[in-house]
Amino acid sequence: MIKELFQSVKSHFLKYASSLKVERHLFLRLEGSMM
């Protein structure tokens, strides 16, 4: 359930950040720290 929510947020964020490399890089770093 939480994983599905995270995937939904992740896909939405990737669409939003497709042109914002800084935000995307920051998000990937945040995701890496969570795992």
C-alpha cells in the first residue's frame, strides 16, 4: 500500500521534474537515503 503510494508520487514527480534536473537529482538522492 505504501509502496504503491510511493510509486505514484515518484512517477508524478518524475513527470514534473523531467525538465528540472536539479530537483530530480535531489529527489534521487533523497530516495537513495531512504533505502
